[in-house]
Amino acid sequence: MTTVRHAIQFTDHGAVQSSFLTEVLKGLKREPKTLPAKFLYDERGSELFEEITNLTEYYPTRTEIAILERVKHELALLIGPEAALIEFGSGSSRKIQILLQALKDLTVYVPIDISKEFLYASSLKLGHDYPSLHIHAVAGDYTAPMTLPELNCRKKAAFFPGSTIGNFEPHEAGAFFDTVAAMLEKGDGFLIGVDLKKDIRILNAAYNDARGITAEFNLNILKRMNRELSADFDLEAYRHHAFYNEAKGRMEMHIISQKDQKVTIQSEEIAIQKGETIHTENSYKYEVEDFHNLASKSGFTAQKFWTDEKRLFSLHYLEL
Ligand code: AVJ
């Protein structure tokens, strides 16, 4: 279904609403226990993540924004005029605003997001701030293959900031590159933010901030299960645990049980032992070369990449 409102169009891909309950039960019956990271982002979780992005210890957001500010005019030249900019998981309005200001002769902006309400609200706001910009918002799961609406443009450029690619297992990241490639034509661009391997102390601090916001963000998933699934997690009996898994090259976030306990979720009972963990997130860190090799398997060539002075974070312009 497509609705036209001034220069704003909406397409609803009827995002398959995978059941929170089904996935939670599946993950908690596993050994070791896991929960999909996407469930961290209910309303409170999204608010807490926003707070994380402003923490002194959490370098990725601030560093990526500084890189974008630094290279935005160069990006405008690489992308060129009359392009369509397609953003995956369009949460971060600050980043897109930087690009929109630099890409003055952009034809259309296509934000894709699974959270329909949020997508529609932010598209309307953006349409208000950029009245001459054509916005075509697409509600859907961007990790699944989808056909883009017909875009009347000279060239397409995909945008995937924030190192969200780090949440994917390497094989999933490869599949995502294939999905993006299928939406593009030869010569089209892909601008992607990727967090880099670095001193483990910096990584550990970023996911174990002094104010405990990341802990609250992680443990919020227990509150969410209590509220939405009438589960009975004893919120006092768990703690946040985040560490760098060197062998796998990733930060891991877990929830550790402080005692042997039983949780009831609907009619199911789950036993969890003292010291047992629920794995809630992976955040893979890349070496520039490894990242380029992964991208090239799906046909992308690295045109140019930028990092900050301390080589904490990287931004890549790939071409198909
Ligand atoms: C939004 C997935 C990029 O992995 O750094 C922040 C999420 N988790 N602190 C990341 C997150 C803990 C973030 N990503």
C-alpha cells in the first residue's frame, strides 16, 4: 500500500511480525541461553540507547558523526547529483541530517525501518524540515530481501551507519551485503559505518560505563518480558556482564543470574542456575582489510574509507 502526502510517500511491506514470545522461549530453552539483540529496543530501550550514545565511554556515535562532518562534501562528490539515498534502520536522525545538508541535489531519501510508527513520525518531521526533499519511507525488515519502490534517480547510495553490521554474525553480515547488492545497480554506492578492533580497555569501558546506563539497557529486556509476556523475572537477581571475546573479535553482552532460580513465562517454566548467563548481544569489531574482504564477496569494491585520529571507528564508501 502506498500513500502520497505532499513529497512524502509511505510503502508498507507488511513487516512479518515475528513473535516476541516464540523467539524468547526458543532462546531461553537453548544451551547457552540467548535472546535476540533486536528485542533490546522497546521504547525504554531505545531511550536508553540514545543515552548510551552520549556517554563519554561510548565513542562510536560521536566518532562516526565527527567523520561524517569532516568528509560530507567529499561524499557529496562521490555520490554525485540526482541520487537516491537509502537508509537501513533509520533511527539516527543526526547522521542523516549531516548527509542531507551536504547532498543538496539529492532526488529522494528512502528510510527503511521495521518500526512503522517511529519511521512515519520521523519521516513527517524530516519532510517538514526539508520541504523540497522527496521522501519515500518503507516499513519493513531490511535484513530480508525486498524490492525497492521505483526510484526516479541517476544513482542509488545505501547508508548503514552506527556499526549495526556488528550485530550480525559474519555469515549474516555476508547475507546482508547480498541483500543490499540485490537492491543496487552496478556503479551504485554503499556508505557504511564499522567499528574497529582496538585496545580492549577502550572496548570494555564502552560497554561497561560508570553510570551503569549500558547495564540498565541490557537488563531492561527482563522488564520488557515481565511486562509484555507476564514473565516473573526477579529483577534484583540478575546483573549486566559485557566483555571482549578476543577469539571471536566481538563484544558480548550477557545477563548473569545471581542465584538458582525458576522463571515462569506464560505456561512455561525455565530454570536458570546461579552464574548462568543469557547472551543478549554481539557487537563484532573489524579490521579494515577483513571488512573489505567481506564486502568484496558480495561484489562491493572499497572506493574510499576514513577513520578518526585514534583509529577507533571507520566509515566506508563501497561501490558495486
Ligand atoms: C547499536 C548495535 C551498534 O553494538 O555498540 C551499545 C548497541 N550495545 N551498547 C553496539 C550497544 C551496548 C550498539 N549498536
